[in-house]
Amino acid sequence: MKSRQPKTMVVKIGSSTLVDATGALDRAFIAGLARQAADLREMGWRLVVVSSGAIACGFPVLGFPAKPAGDMPSLQACASVGQCILSAAYDEEFRACGLLTSLVLLTRSDTAQRSSYLHARDALTRLVELGVVPVVNENDTVVVDEIRFGDNDTLAALVACLVSADLCVTLSDIDGLYTANPHEDPAAQFIPRVDKIDAGIIASAGDSSTSVGTGGMITKIRASRILMTAGIASVICSGAEERPLVRLAAGEAVGTLFAPPADRLEIAPRKLWIALGDAAHGRVVVDTGAARAVVERGSSLLPVGITAVEGDFSRGDILDICDEGGLVIARGIAEAGSDELVLAAGRHQDEIASNRLLRELAGKPAVHRDNLIVFA
């Protein structure tokens, strides 16, 4: 029986899950995904697909023996050809199950500005409302390093926030998170549930184990942390599992669940844009007192608490805020450029006010609390 209030699930599918052992597109997998999507609809769930695989589909038909890493024009050509192959496969298999798909290609430049971020949100939301299954991918045909997401794990987290998803699922070549890389350490233990992502969890993440993908477990962990901050549950599980999306929708435990804090307050949409819309242009390291003030008391970040400034950034750019151990604890909009913050770091407000070069920063934080999001 259908639910009165539809829920939304975002599923991210990696390249290694979409291609078979021969390197060809796995049509049987996409057909199975379409059948799950149809069953999910009957269960009251709406689906959004974030799909890698354009380059992986493109390079074999263009005659490359492997992904032409480091050759940007060739990679873009592979993406252009491969995206047609991939989109046709989704369209045909989902239509066979009575479902309509659409193609949505994004880059960082589409979401870095708040206005365009909102337009992307409105378009995706309307597609879902109309019963369409959007298939989202990074626009690798035109993207360059300066405007790329870099991995579809981050893109999936962004999409999940844009459509206010109830669950975000990553189908991967591994069945979840382990205490160490299970391909290298036979003693690695499976972790079925994560309630907080700390330095230990991040340290357990290894690199990608396949040659066709671009992301590793660390990108999945970072994406899950943002989703936990947004109050969205996420799961990492194997794409080879039997009907994992339907089982998850039915409440079954599959893979590793990243559960958002039960007491997490609702995050304003603008702060989610700060977390996901644009890449960080730099980072600041803060001392223990400043980290506590930002995380526990929701305070602005003052220059006196900064111990190091990294990167070349301007006022208005997005910054990562890290504790002394290097863990990113928050992200926010810089109130001053890197040159000014290098000079202001560690200084009290009276020192800043008496310095002619820094006088404009007097009474201002480095990052204002209204422009700052603390990660769960």
C-alpha cells in the first residue's frame, strides 16, 4: 500500500558498480535498479539517482585501452560519448518498468552561487513531484578542476540536501565501512552503524580499490558526515546486494548506517549551501578553546583563536575550520582575506584595532556565526 506522505531516497552508484568484469555497461544491473525503483514507488518512496559511469562507458567505445588519466580533452570526449550510452540505458530500462527518467548535469559553478543553487533545488524538486526519476551526474564534458565536485559522493550529498531526502544510499564495490581496509587487512571488522564521525572513523577509511572510479571510502565518509549534519540518514552498501534499496525502505539493516543525531536541530537551507554549494577555498586551524566555542556554544570564530591560515582566499570565500588534529569541525564564509587573517591570527581585538593594516577587522569575527555550519 502506498504511503500518504511520499519519502525520497537518493541512490549514488559508482562506476565500478555500473560496469561489469569486461568493462562494459552492466545493463542487467540497471534493469534491476529500475525494478527496485518501481517497487519503491509502490511502497511510497520517490527515487533520485546520482550516477557515475560516463567516462567508464565512453573510453572503450572510443578505442582507449584504459581511462585516459591526465588527458583532460580525451576524458571530456569520453564523458560526452559515454553520457549518451548511459542515459539511453537508464531511459530504456526504466521505461520498461513504467518510469520516466530525466538527465541533470551539474558542476560546482551551478551551485557555488546561492541563486543558481536554489534554481537547481527547484528543478530537482519539481521533477520528483512530477513522478520523474532524475539521473544526476557531474557534467564531465565541460568541467575542469576549478569547478568540479571531484567525486559523486559529494554530489550525492548535495542532491540529497537539495531534495530534502529521507535517505541517501551509496551502492559501492564494498559492503560498508570497516575498521581498516578489508582488501589489505584480514582482521578488519565490519561497522554496521555509525552515530558520530570522529578522527578514528575517518582514519579507518581507505582509498578507492578500483581503477574506474574517482572516489574512495574517505569521500563517502565526508559526504555522510555532511548528511548527518543535515539530519539525513545515509547507508553505504554493496551494489551486489540483493535488492538493497527495497530492503532498506522496508526497514531492513543493509550495509553501514550513518545515523544523524536524534537531537540535531534543523539546519537552515542557507547553511547547507555553505556546507555543500562551493568547494572550500582555504582553511584555518584553531586552538582548543576556539574549537570548543564554535562547536559547543555556536560562537563566531575570532581571529585570536586561529593558529594557522592555509590557502589563498578572499573575503566572502568558503573556508574549512579545522581543530588542532586536522579534523574539519565547521565550514563558513570568510569575513577577511587570507593575507589579513595571517596577520590577525592569534591577536586580540585591541591589538587588531591598534594595527593600521588590520583596523577594518576591529570588532569583526574571522567567520560570523550566521555564516558558519558546524559538522555533526
